[in-house]
Amino acid sequence: MKFRLLRKSDQSPVNYKRVAEADGKEVPWDQIVKGYEYEKGKFVIIKDEDFARVDVEATQTVNIINFVSVEEVDPLLFYKPYYLEAGKGGDKAYVLLRDALVDSGKIAIALVVIRTREHLAAVKPQQKGLMLELMHFPEELLDTSEFKVPVEKAVSKAEMQMAKQLIKA
């Protein structure tokens, strides 16, 4: 399920810079609501109290949904690591998963509930254990087309040498 930020007055989608699509004007936070796009251009507004009524069950489990090579995942998606411990009686399965991930060169993509929120996560082998690393959903990242790439300027050999010396020091 994907929610969008919308301007409260006309339900116009708001981009990362909080600019309404309808007129290009910046929208202050107090004028933004969350909405679910159920049909192209049509939204249902979801209020904070609606989210409060939804109680995602914290199951203490990691629901693996796929296995991929770490190279297939944009590194910008990873943001918060946790050590993952085996539950009671789970040592054999834990070691089996860790070793299978190492041998296959893969990581597991999973869903996990922390507190009352479901998160996308990766399970990665880490030395003798497993690391659970929370991930952003791809649509949460800033579109790279919005990144202002610096204009390349020619640098002299002396400038490059000085920069290398600074890095080395």
C-alpha cells in the first residue's frame, strides 16, 4: 500500500519539495494531509486517528519475501542496521540461513514489524551473525533527476596533488 502526501484544500499530490502539482506553489506542512490514490488522480484522505486505529501486530518475526544479490539493491535504500538474534530454539535455522546467504552471495528482503509499523528490511550475513537492516521503500527516495550535479571545472595538477595530500593526511 502506498500513501501520498496531498494538499488538504484540493488533494493535489505534493512532491518531495512540498510543491503542489496543480499550481507549482510550495505547501506548508500544516496544509498537507496523507491520502491513498485508489484510482488515477482520485484519493481517499487518511487522518492520523485512522492510522491510530490500525494496530499492526508486532509478531517478533521476520517475513522473508525474496532473495537477491546485494548489488541489485540501491545502497541508498539501506538506513538502519540491527543485530538479529535467534529466538528460543532457533539456533539451527539461524545458522542455516546465515550460511546459505554466505554461500549463495545473496541477501534476504523481508518485511518486519517494529513497534506498530511495518518496515522493508534486508537480512545480511555479518561475521558470525545476521544483520537486519531497515530499508526505505524506493518511492521514499529523492528522485535523482532533482539532484543538481556540479558543473565540472578543470583542476590543475597542483590542486589535485594538494587534495590528495589532504586526504592522505
